[in-house]
Amino acid sequence: MLIRLGYDIQFDVTGEVPIVTLLNVHPSREKDLREADELSSDPLVAIENYSDTFGNHACRLLAPAGKIRLQNSTLIEDSGLPDIEGPDAPEVRVDQLPPDVLPFLMNSRYCEVDLLSSTAAELFWNAPRGWGRVQAVCEWVHSRVTFGYEFSNPVRTALGVYTERVGVCRDFQHLAITFCRALNIPARYATGYLGDIGVIVAPSPMDFSAWFEVFLGDRWWTFDARHNARRIGRVLMATGRDATDCAITTSFGSARLISFQVTSDEVQTSSATG
């Protein structure tokens, strides 16, 4: 399967403003790219590419005063299969986890593990260990939190989601991540493209999506508390402790968003006949 990915984002900038982006496909998926994956700007500015603390492909630029447009279009090959499942994947004792996984057990900006540890134990301590326990977390969050763009709140934390029971996709993931960490299951935030492939097309405009990953056995596995379903065509862009580490753009000054479009569409191909 081929998927056309892209974005067209415009800001109105007051003065010169440095901007950091996480708009590129994650290095783990670069081998699947069939076209260049390069951020371009209008007006043209110098763009520095680098790898951030979490191994994501980041860019840095200095936006001049006025309007600036960030855009890209690329093509990626995908298996066309749903997210991989591992129903037998076991939990790993904390003392046996790889050192680089340990930070994903800790509190972070949006994930207050300490404040929700007792709640997680009460809700999930008797759930089947490993994959089944994470799935139980997803099902609980999915069924008890109401999704709606009108509920978007950039300062809402996992505790806020648990209390208010509303949110957007990132809120669902923050609460699920926090529950998993409280159960000693490493969990990290993930963001990327998730087009309406193999599902009913959503009435809302296409956007970037959030999900989360847990470390079971010897690898990271994809889960999604918002949709609670194995999906087709998920393309990772960035991972981190929570949404703070995975912001699509971070502006160090006044940059007002004036336009935002995302593309994630299956490319229909036809076989040659003759």
C-alpha cells in the first residue's frame, strides 16, 4: 500500500521567532519512504535538521516577521496490515528493563503517575498481566472518556482527564500512559499520521493523531485508547514522555496559527493490462 502524506501549516509571526518542528516521518519509517521527506518554507529560510533527545527527526528554523508557510508532501509504502498484536507479550520486571526504558515509568508534565497510582491499582490490579492488562486500560479509558474537539484544553493533564472524563486524542493517551506507568508498565506518547484507511471516513478535517506505546517482552507495542482498535496506515512521526516532547511545532515567541491542513490518503494504483 502507498500512502500520500503531507501538511500545509501557516503562521502569522510577530518579529523573528525561532520554531522547532517534529513534522518528519520517524527514523524507524524512513526506509519505507518512496519520496523525499523534507520540510519547506515560504518565504525560504535556513532549516537545520537534527535528532532530538528521543531520537526523533527534528528541524529548527528562524521565522521572519509576517506570514510563514511550512509544507511538505511525500509518499510512503505501508504493509496495509493492522497494527501488530502480541497477546502473549509479557510484562518485564522493573529491575530487568533496559535502562533507556526506565524514564517511561516516571512522572512527566501531563502524566502524574504518583497521583493516579492508587486508582490504577484499584482498577487494574486483577487484570491479566502483560498485553491483557494494557488492553484493559485502553478499554476503560475508551469507554469512560468522551471525545470531542470542543473539549480541547492544552493544560489538561491525566488527572484532569480522569476527573473531567472528556478530551481529545492526546488526553485519552495521557490517561492510559499514566495508568500503565502506575502499574510498572513503561509507556510513551506517540504522534503521527493516521488516515481514515479501512474505516468510515470521519466528518472532521484530517489532523495529526496521537497514540501510545508500551514496552512488553523485548519491544515497544502500539496501543490507542482513543480508537481502541488496530488500525491500518499508522505512520509514526515522534515519541516522547508525553505531548510536551512530541509537539508538532514549538514557537519561541508569538506565532499565531492561521491555517492547518494534513493529508494521509491511500494512493489507489491500477494494474496494467495488455
